[in-house]
Amino acid sequence: MSDRDSHHDVESTQHLLARVQEGDREALERLYSRYIPRLRAWATGRIPPWARDMGDTEDIVQETVIASLGRLETFEMRGDGALRGYMRQAVLNRVRNLVRDRKVRPPSAEIPETAATRAPSPLEQTIGRETVESYERALEKLKDEERQAVHLRVELRCSYREIAEALCKPSEDAARMAVSRALVKLAKEMGHEA
Amino acid sequence: MRRDGDWTLKLARSVADGKSVDWDAEETGAPDEESRQVVHGFRLLSKITGFHEDLISEIEPLSAGDKWGALEILEALASGSYGEIYRARDPRLDREVALKLIAGETTEDDGTIGEARALAKVDHPNVVTVHGADVHAGRAGIWMELIRGRTLDSIVKSDGPLGAGEAALTGIDVCRALAAVHASGLVHRDVKARNVMREKGGRIVLMDFGLGREKQAAGGGRTVSGTPLYMAPEILAGEEATVQSDLYGAGILLYLLASGAFPVTGRSAGEIQNAHESGRSTSLRDARPGLPESFLRVVERATANKPGERFATAGEMEKALADFLDRESAESSGSPAIASPRPGGGPRLWFACAIAGIAIAAGVFFLRSGSPAYSVEASLYREGPSGAERLRSGSAVSPGDELFLKIQASSDLYTYVLSEDENGASFVLFPLPGYELKNPLPGDQSHQLPGNRDGEEIHWQVTSAGGREHFFVVACPSPVEEIERAIAGLPRAELGRPVRSAPISGESFRRLRGIGGAVPAFQSTGSNSPAPGSVGDIAGRLELRSEEVRGVWMREIVLENPQ
């Protein structure tokens, strides 16, 4: 993405956000369309099959994103990447809540545990459940900004320009350095656990 | 072997940017155990990065100006479970289409194209028209007609549930669509409110065949697909989708339209299945008290737990919904409260007051909710050999006269037209099943009611001499529940209802009184506008006025139809 295109995106996103805050439904749908493919793809990797059964992945992502867009009056627009990170975090929280709810729920005779409820997420299938859990634990030990840098670069594959906007960094190089340092801390945590 | 101080930063950049690293060599070359552990940590992170890289690269959306095959992308419209949908232009035919790109890489051999070709065979006005299918750049796409409107899901969420009559009319169109799909040897598998659109103008269109599979191909391994809240119990238990499971979905859709809720809910497909098995479902009678009994019976049969207890075909379910409308009409027209003449025009007075009461109540509601004001212009016309004559209160009509209404509003409005003679015989003149115009009528354009049916312009017809005729035109930005409920029990103007030129007496003919017919439009050679300077024109100009209102708008026009 060129600088020019990126700035164009920021401006139009801000314009759309302003319209959303005025209650413009079409702007909400356009904003939603702009961000949802990447978020949905990301979510397909993180949502276990039993959670997807609650509604399809689209339902979970759509409801969460629309709800988070509805709270935008509390969101300070810093750029396209910032909004992307904001919505991704909302979806991640939703997915984590789903997982947490399932984990803490006491065993129920009415809801037999099935193969489906034990099935791993696609990410767990690919790299192993223990590795995912190690990654999640290591992430929790990072500072908020470090965690967001990892989310944006590793999971959403955002550009460094987007990350710079999201993290209020003065340049792409600064964003690259922030990501690298966060990854070093993450790798050390995960390596020690291994 | 190791290393300068920022080797970890270099590895981190490689991981972050998805660059290839010889991890075995890195681990082997680690100077100590701690360094080896860090390298191992990076190695795990590189797998996580690669996994997400694959996910994201598959769906990187197209942008305006991109091309997919011959189609030019205009804008992203939406994203579904099976890919993205774009507004695109087909330059060969110079028309806009909706392009659905299936998620993930696809080859010609994986069945997607074959499925699209099967869907293209379905030719029905209530089923989205598939224009073509192909694979470009590793992605399968289906392009189809571009529907401009809203999903039923969006309508119910933003406007609330529909009345039973409107829900039944919508359900009839969905059943017709499913009948066409089933006749092509397919099952839809994902009938839900988000997959049904109401186009501007009112056409109901069944969308999203991402899950459609040929019925005869349904013998393979189990793949539970669809949305659990709409899934029939046998699908949740692992059986294959059938016509009956599609009809179950249609029944849940009707339930949702009428109540805004679902009969069975749960946090997972397993919970929903468990609720089915233990009978934990909410009857529509409890979810939305007061719905007509025959409507409830249709929904209950469609959503029966056992497939064999549901409707056998979509056509049978459509007929049950049509029978509901007819039966309610017949029962209501036989009711003394409506049909029996009373001194002083009691029934008419009751009916008029009821509507006026609704208008006031709803008007207050919309004022409170801050609904913007809208303007409405509406005029009633009589068609004749020399053109249309605008009618005003006091105009005389007689059996055989053909009438129509022109209405234009500044925003989309749910519009209801009803007539009543002085004996209390009432008819619903709009909305009517089977007509192209449906609620809500799109704003900023003129509509002629009742509109076209099967491509032919239809007028209302005065079918008997009924004394004084009252026309009520009601409009509102959202469905008026009380009116929807009231009209569900009233007879509708029907094509072919006989014209009686003499006063009718006797209970058996009471239902034929008044303006209860519909006829193909009189083929006039003249203009639809009254002659300038004529009495009709002057009276019409007095009658025709734009009214700035909020909430429910109502107009009553009284015509003389002497016995």
C-alpha cells in the first residue's frame, strides 16, 4: 500500500466514522465491509468448532464488530490501523470470553461433552494446543502496547504503517522496532516454557 | 558461533516479516541452552505468523478498480461465511452485478462451479438470479443479480417484528422460492433471515446459496452446516439436509418475523440440540400472544420436531399460509361485529375510530423516538375511457368503476389501503398477496396502487352498490402492528370477484358489497391525468396536498356509492 493510498484510507475511514457516529447506517455497513474480511479470516483460525456452532463465524464477528462500532463515541480515532486494532481486540475478547465461559462452566449432565466440544481450533490443530496456550500465557505477560503490536503484526498481518498509526509511533521504523522488541520478549517467555 | 548483541532483534524481524529461517541451523548454533530456548520460542512464533499469513492471504479483499476475470470491482458490499460479496460491473453486458467470491482457494474440480451451474438453473422471481460462475486467480466466484434492499434480519432488528399478515405474505414468497430450489434438485440448507432480502419495491428474494448442495449428492460424510438457531433437530443430530429441514428453517424464519425471537436458544449447537430433546422451547403463543390461531398452526407444523409431521413440500406450506389469510378473512367477514348492519353505521364508526386511535398512539411514539418528519401525497383516481379522473370526498362511484391510488412520500413507508361501506363490509385493498408492489413502498417515487400482478396493471373495482364508501389510506415508516393484525382478518380485493349492478340484499351476498374486486387495468388511450380545468382537476388540487407529519399518516376519502 502506498503512502498516498494509506492516507486516503485514513481520511475516508475518519469520514465514515463521523457518519457512523451521526447514526448513518450505510456508513456503518461500509465500515463493517471494509474491515470484516480480515477479521473474519483471523477469527476462523481462533474460534474452536464448538464456538462456531453458536452461530457461524460471521455471526460472532459481525455482532461483535457492530457492537464495538456502536461504542465508537468513546474511541479516539488515530488512524485506520487503530480502528483495525480496536475491532480486532473486540473480537478477540469475545472469542476469549466464549472459551473462558466454556472452561469455567461446571460439568452438566444435560450437556454431554462431545468430540465437537473438545475439538481444537484450526490454530491449535496446526501448531498444537500446548503451543497456543504457551503463546497466550506469554502474551499476557507483555505490556498492553507490546501485546497490541504482536496482535497487529503476527495475527492480523498489518503493515508497519498501520501499526504506527495504531500505536501512535512516529514512523514505520519505530513501529517495526516496537514489534521486534515485543517479539523478543515473547520468544524468551515461550522458550523458557518449552 | 553466537553472536552480536541484537541477534534476537534480527530473528524477531524475520519472524515478523514472514521470512524464511533455517531453524535447525539456528538452534544447533545456539551457544548455550538459554539462547537455544529463545530460538525455539522464535521458531514457534514463526509458525503462528505463518498460520495467520496463510489465513489473511486467502481473503485479502479486492478493491474498487480491481478486476476479477472480466468483471470490474466497484465496491465491497459484504462478507459472508463463504467469502466476500462485491458490487461489480460486467462490461460485456454493461450492467452491475453482485459478485460472490468463495473463501479460500478453489479449483474447477471441487464442485463449486458445478453447484453454481445448478443454481443458475433456478429461474424464479423470489430466487436471486445467478448469471455465471468461474474461477480466476485461484478463487471461485459466482456473479448474480444485484439486489438493492435490506435483509429480513436487518428489518426485524431495526423495525421490530412484523404483523402476522405481513409475515405470512413474506413467508409465501419464501415458500415459492424454496419450491423452485427444490424443484431443481437442490436443498438450500441455510434458510434464515439474513439470507432473505426485501428489495426496494417489496420483492422478497432468497439469497446465499453458499450451502446449497444437490439433494442426490447428500449421501457422503456428515458436515453440519447452516446456522444452529435455524437448524432442524435431525440436522443437529447429524442427519442430512432435506426439503423438510429447509421448511423447518422457513418456520423458524416465520417465528422470528412474527416475534423477533427464536423458539429454541442455546450457547452452542449442543445446547440447542439438548433443548430440542428435552422440549425446552418457547411456543410462539407465549412469545407473541394474540397472533391468529391459524397462523400459529402453520408455524407449529413447520417447526415440528419430527420431519414427518412438517409440511411435505414448500408448496403445501405456501398453501397453508395462503389458507390462513383466506380463512381469517372468511371468519372475520362472517363475524357479526363486522358484517351486521347497525343503525348509525356502528361498525364503520368503530373501524374508523380504531384506525384514528392507532394513528394518534403511534404518532406520539414516533415523536418521542425522534423519527424524522416525512411528506405524503396521495390521490384516488377513477379510470375511464377518456383518461383518469381524480376523486375527492363526495365523488360518486358505481359498480364496475375501476379505481387506483397514486401515492408518493419522501421516505419509505408501510402503506395500507382499506375500504368499508356503510354496512360495515370491509376489504383490504393494499397490500395484496401476489402483487409486485409490497411494503414498504420506496420513498421519492410515485406508486400506483394496487400495482401490477404478473406484469399486468391491476385496478380495484367497485363490485356492488354499497351506499357510502370509505377509503382509508394509512402510511407509516414502520409496520403498524395493530393494522397488520386487523387486516389479517379482513377479506382482500380479489381478481374476478363478480360485479353486481343492483343493490345486494341478504347475508349471503354481504361479502360482495363495496369495493372488493380487482381487475386488469382498463386500456385507456387517454392520459392518466384529469383534463385541466375540469371539476376533477380542481377538486383534486384541493384534495391533493402535501402533509408534513410524524409517525402514522392517515387519509380518509368518502365516496358516494348509492344503493
